[in-house]
Amino acid sequence: MAYAIKTQIQDPAAERFVFAAQKTMYGGKRIAEGDVIFLFASENEGGQGLVARGIVTSSEATPRRPDLERQTPRVNVAVRRTALATRHLGRNELKRFKDWKDGRPETELNFKFYRQATNKIVGISDVTAAFLNCFF
């Protein structure tokens, strides 16, 4: 399974990234070393959407806080960049894909990243991973 992360990315051209205590949704908590991950620089943080593809070099679940009854699982991940995006893909390109049941990769990304605009790691389908690979 492939994954995608939308978060603040200071230097999209960096060779390595470390993301601490990232919220996970849609299977994102199963991310593991060796998985492919697509990096989206969060527009909420001044980013421009898809910036890179990488390989997860480490993944560790963040311990749950005992004082909170309900909490979203979080993980710490380290990533080695394998490619920089050559085409743009962000909120503006994805926002028109709103038919949640149409099966399109653009709709999957819009649903998982922008319906609820928080930064997060999500699991993505093979079809969506293949679609994203066309941006490199």
C-alpha cells in the first residue's frame, strides 16, 4: 500500500524529511519502513500541494495520551526523497472532484485531504498511487 502526507514542508527539495506526531486517517496508521509516500506541502501552511515522492525509512507510533478518551492515532515518520514533482497538483486542481463515489484518484485525494483540511497521513489506493506517479 502507498501513502500520502499533507503537512508543512519547509524545504520541498530536501533529501530527507522527519515528520513528528503526524495525525493518521484512512489507514495511515499502518505506514511502515519501505512504503512509498507522496508528499504534499500543505496549502494551509503556505505550501503548493504535491512536491515529492519518497520511501519511508522509519515509522513509529506515537504513544496515546492517557488523559484523552478519544484521539486520532499519530506516527513519527522519516522519509528519503526519491523524486521531485514535475507537475502541479494541489487543492485548486482537486476541489472540483466532489462525487465521492466516482472512483477517480482525484476524488480520493480531495476526499481524504481536503474534505477535512487537517494535515495528516493517509493510505491511498493502487490506482491513486499510479495516478500520482504521473506527476514525476
